[in-house]
Amino acid sequence: MRQLGLFGDGISCIGLEDFIKCSKSFDWFKTTTHLGIENEDEINEYYNLQYDLNNPPLYLADPLNATISGKTTFHCFKVLFNDGDSTLVVFRSNEFMKKRIQAFGYSHLTAWR
């Protein structure tokens, strides 16, 4: 099973079929890119399509907030589709009492943009 691939040093990327296989494992989610300002430009490419000043992303999904708080449980990755589209997924992994994934949102980028 193929794991995450990287475009340079950017956000973790995975194809849809591989994501469907990997997403059954909580531990897999913890191997994705940590949310932070080092990938802010790439994240904003997606966020700018979905959010604006009147409709900002949840503060937990903000790369600056994640960096300042120093939380390593905030993650992101991109799911790549066969037609060239991709979706950014931003989430928090939580292992208190139970293993959970809390998604804060997602943004979709189309190839024909």
C-alpha cells in the first residue's frame, strides 16, 4: 500500500484510492504534515477559495495558531484525484480516552482553475 508522497517539502499528498485504504488506521493520520506556518502559502492557496474576512476558517485550522500553540496534534494533507483536482484536509488527532479525528474543514482546488 502506497503511503504519503510529498511535493517537495510541502504538504503530504495521497491519491484517493490510497487514502481510502490508509484512512482506516488512526496511526496513519498522525504521519501526515503538521499544520504550521512553514506550509502557510500552500494552505492559503486552498483557503482563499473557501474563506475570506467575513467567513474565516476556524481558528484551530489557522497555521499561525497551530505554530504559536506548539500543538503537534494539528495536521493537514491533500487528497489527489485522477482528474487533477485536490482537496486539503485539516484536522486534529485526539487520543484522550478514545482515538478520534476532528476535521476542521476542507477546501477543494480544481485543476482547471
